Amino acid sequence: MSLFDHHVENEMRQELLGENAFLLRGFARLAETELLAELARVIRQSPFRNMITPSGRRMSVAMTNCGELGWVSDRAGYRYASTDPQNGLRWLSMPPAFFQLAVNAARSAGFSDFMPDACLINRYEVGTKLSLHQDKDEKDFGQPIVSVSLGLPAVFLFGGLKRTDKTRRIQLLHGDVVVWGGASRLHYHGILPLKPGHHELLGDYRINLTFRKAG
């Protein structure tokens, strides 16, 4: 079955999270072998690292990037850069399997013109979390966010346009994809502390691929 066929099959497994926001259950499962092989290639050149926030705090979630642009954080602030500050090399090009999955997921959620140029790759260990935040370092908020979950389950928090707005708690499993844009593009979101467990492919970790149009 092709990724396109998988896209059609999973249209019936969508869950509405809010206006222009969808959960696509198991959308990435059929591509998992290729995704993990390409992930290994990315991290060989640009290994996971714990970046520093502008305030000097060490982020608990380790990350790396692929694509034309990569998201970085240090004392100078949050931004996108074309090169990995750790080795001075350009980020690896986004693997075709990554790109096609992101485009198909966006199309399934109603965003037919999504052309991601950045893939942020987060690695969660047991106990790590991602605080509520908005994705607002991109130039075009008309483009959606596509977020792919691999490995251990996690609880995704999806709120509103204010940090204090009520959040929904959504259990994300291996292969689930969340897409949000339009009226929901700047909604706050986060991940609760990862619970102990073991995944047959990724061990004690959760990997999150987040696709964006950054430039």
C-alpha cells in the first residue's frame, strides 16, 4: 500500500480537536520502517542535543533537525538557521519519506498546499515534558503544523490562543499524527511528562517529528 493509499484509508480515522485541528490515528504506521531508517541517517550527522533557552536553562527534551532550515535556541534567542551550530554543516535535506508523509497528512486535514522546509525532531526520555507554548517563529502562519508521534505514548495538551485557556488532553500513540492550522495555528500546546514504558522499535523513548514551513 502506498503512502497515498494510506492517506485515503486514514481519512475515516480523523478526530476533530478544534477548528482546523485534527488527529489522524495511526497515519504514519505504514511508513515507520522508512521513517526510522531516515531518522538514523539524520542523527548520524546532527546528533540529538539539549539546547539552551535564552534565559540560560537547559531544555529537558533533546532535539535535532533536518530540512532547509532548523530550529535552534541559545542565549541569542529562538530562531531558524540553515546550518547546525554544533558542527557548522548544513542540516541534512528532508528525506522524501518525511516530506511525503507531512504533505499527505496536511492534505488529509484540508491543507492542500503545505510545503514544509523544516522538520524539528524531538527525543523525549521518561519524565521529560514540553511546556505549553505557541509555534510562532515561522514567517507564514497560514501554513499548518504537522506533528508525528513515534515510540512511547504521550499525553498531548491542546489549548487556545491564551496560555490560561482550558486544554484538552489527547493520548498520542505510535504512528499518530496531529495537524493544526488556520484558526488553531497559534493555539498553545505541550506534552505532559512522559511515563515509563518500552516500545518495541524505540525502546524507552518517544520521538516527535514536527513539520513546518519556516522560511
